[in-house]
Amino acid sequence: MSKALSPFERSHTVSCAVLVLFIMSGKQSRKSFLACLSLLVFSISESSASVSGECLADADCPTLTAPEQPIPSPVVVDLATVPAQLLSLAKLSDVESGPGVTRLIFTDSDAAGRAYVRSLMEKAELVVREDAMGNIFGRWVGSEPTLPAVGSGSHADAIPNSGAYDGTLGVLGPIEAIAALKRAGFKPKRSIDALMFTSEEPTRFGISCVGSRAMASKLDAVYLDSLTDILNPDHGSFRNAALKAGYANNTLNTKDMLSQCSLGDYGAYYDSFIELHIEQGPELEEENLSIGVVTAIAAPAALRCSFTGDGGHAGAQLMHRRNDALIAAAELSSAVEKFALDTKSDDTVATVGVLKVGPGAINSVPRTADMEIDVRDIDGERRDKVVSKIISRGQEIAKKRNVRWSHEIVNADPPATCAPKVANAIEAAAKKLKLSSKRMVSRAYHDSLFMSEVAPTGMLFIPCHKGFSHRPDEFASAIDIKNGVEALALALASLSLA
Ligand code: GLV
Ligand code: MN
Ligand code: MN
């Protein structure tokens, strides 16, 4: 079924095509990328006429603030700035590894991304500091600088061949939100921080949210040292990589590095925290809504397990004499799907995301099958039951198929409930901007999972194209980005006055 495209849909389609072109073009065709970027800026400025000047009379708006200083209106974010910054950041990628954005933590592209983020913070006249793990803080000092601040941030590391928006929107958005509040003449009472977290993605060290876990004092030094660095499997450690990247210099050891990054007791450093993020699912777009107000964040349990058989010759070894590790893993993989479906809740999801077969030769019966399994839910107890069923089934299959079994629970973090005062501030901001919104859960995890252990925390979602994420054609439109950053600005302003 086809229908005529509205001007906004046309602009969205053009911009999406531009991003895909950019991602596919690689380093070689920088010129064609620049031509595409001009087209993008043109397409979004064309559509801006219909959305600028949308701010409303204060009489229409709920009271968000202490009466002494109303939230300024309008707080205006232009359509082009953040999308162009996102594309600049997307260029800082290990392009060799594929068509999308790849930015593993503490690599050269990560260092370049950090320099870019710091430069934007400096341009916005924020006071920049970096901690021993490489978390970056850009502070707009409030009129009462000793009060716990308001924070907003996300991550800029990107899994292999992913997109330009996951995490990065939540890093660049707060800097622009602060700049917009400054332009509007707002003066914060509590300081407002824009943050970039180190290593939200688990790609390099096998554990997610390294920077925010450290802030929340939820990371054990011995455990962190035990993790394998995929770029340096023999003797790499997180601290070594941090040292090479210019961090952790003033620390004695990993324990010291971690404790220097702790933000202390709940509410002591931040009075509230908001993460702006693309939804990474299709609900907002399908329901034609602008803003998602997150009420709970699902948490993953990560399970590593292995089947080991005896291998053998693929021609000479008869079928009934084999103990094929891959067949055991295949059987467990379908059980993983079944156990998640059996809960009858959409909130339970389970994925076998890694399956490595050894020795990996066409003429060899698989001797080893190493699996990594991700199970998530907003209900921690239900998730843990699924994990237990997977482990028991793995043991049964191993027995039945005469292979050896081992497993390790890498992490099983508790899901988070978002703070009502933060969700209310986001919802009120959306209402003030006359943006449609709904309350929803986050099925992906985020640094907010750990920031919710540090301070009252909430998340603000914007739609993304078809819900695509962790893939090169991830996309959020300029208008959705503008709406999200403006809503973030108003929510930060109201929380800074609280
Ligand atoms: C975050 O990247 C996630 O996997 O949810
Ligand atoms: Mn991600
Ligand atoms: Mn993310």
C-alpha cells in the first residue's frame, strides 16, 4: 500500500537516505558526504518553517518551577545543529570493520570522539572535567553550586557496524539543551552537567556500563581486572587501556581508580539525572508520538556457557559415535527462545548473541560451542527464573549428548524504576511544548540503570526509524531530535530549580 508523503516524511526520507549514503560511502568519498550533508541541512531547514515558533504562552502550561524564576519560553533548538553534530561524530569510526559506525572504547576513534565532545562542551562554556575512568562531565555552574546538581548524559562508544544515534544523541543533546537555555536567558539554581559515560557497550571488555557502574560503586576491581580485552586478549585490562588512553594516571591500582569515580551516597552528587535516547524500538513511531517518558528500565543477565565434546573427522566418524558440541548448543538455543516465550510477557526477551564453534573447520565435528546469552526483563525475579531454566536445560542436554558443560553468570543487574519526579518533569516539558507523549518501559539497558542507584533518574525517548538500532541504518529525524532536546532543556531547567 502506498500513500503520498507529507513534507515532514519527505524530509525524513531524504535525511535517512543521506545517512545511509554517508555510512556506505566510507572515507574515500568525503566530498560526496559533504554534498549529502548540505542536502540534509537544506532539507531540514526547508521543513523548519512549519515547526519553528511553536512555543506556547505560559498561561497554557503547567507550573514547572519555583515561582521566583519561570522556565524561559521559548527555549529554541534549531533543526540542523544536533543532526550535523551526530554526523560529525559518526565520521569518527573504525570504517575498516564495516559499513556502519564502530567506536570501541579507548581506541583512536574513541579518543577523537572524546576530543570532539570536549570541544562542544568548551564551546558551550561548560567547566569540563574527566574522571579516572574517562567519564566526561561538562558543568554549567548554578547559582547554588554546593547543591547536588542535575545531570544528563549517555555514551559515545558504538558496537561494530552500528548507527549514528545510539548513545550519541544523549551525549550531544544535553550540551545543546544547555546552550539553548543559556540563549533563552535561564539561570540554573542547581548546576547542570552534560555527561559522556565510558564504555556503556560491552564490546571490548565484555561488561556493559563500565563508567556508570563505577559512579554507582557497583564494580569490583578484581572482577574488572579479570575481564579479557578483545583487542589485547593476552594481558589487556581495562586499567591498562585507560592508562594508554590518558586516564587513570593518578591512581594506584584498579580499586583506587574505581573508588575515585564513585559519586557517593544516593542523591549526594546528583539531585536528579535524565538520559535522552532514541527509543531503539518502534512504538513511538508507530503510534505517531514525539516523546517517550520512561518508567522502568529492563536489565540484562548475561550468561556465558560452553559445551565441549571430543570432535573428530567429519567423514570418518559415524553419526552415532559423535558428541557434537554445536548440536547441543543448537538444542539449547531453541530452549532459550521457548523459555522467554513461556513467560507470556513481551517484557521478557532472551537472545543467544554469540555462538563460537571450534575448531571451526568444515571437515571437523565441532568440539567446542561457546555461547553468550542475554536475558532481559523489567521483572528481575522472572528474568532470573528464565536464567535458571537455561542453566538446568544446558546441564540436561550435556548429559544426554555426552558433552561437558560449564557456565558463568557474567552479570545479573537489577532492573530500575524511574523516579516519579523526573518522569513528571519530562512529561510536563512535553506538555508545555505541546508534544504528544506516553509512558513506556525501556527494553534496552542504559547508563541510567546505574545512575538510578546514584540519584532519582529518568529517561526521555524520541522515535527512531522503524525502531532500528545497533545497525547502520539507525536513524532519528531532525524534528524528533529538536523536540527531544527542547523537552530535555525544559525538564533540566525545572529540575535545576527544584
Ligand atoms: C545497549 O546497548 C543494550 O544492549 O541494551
Ligand atoms: Mn547500544
Ligand atoms: Mn545506548
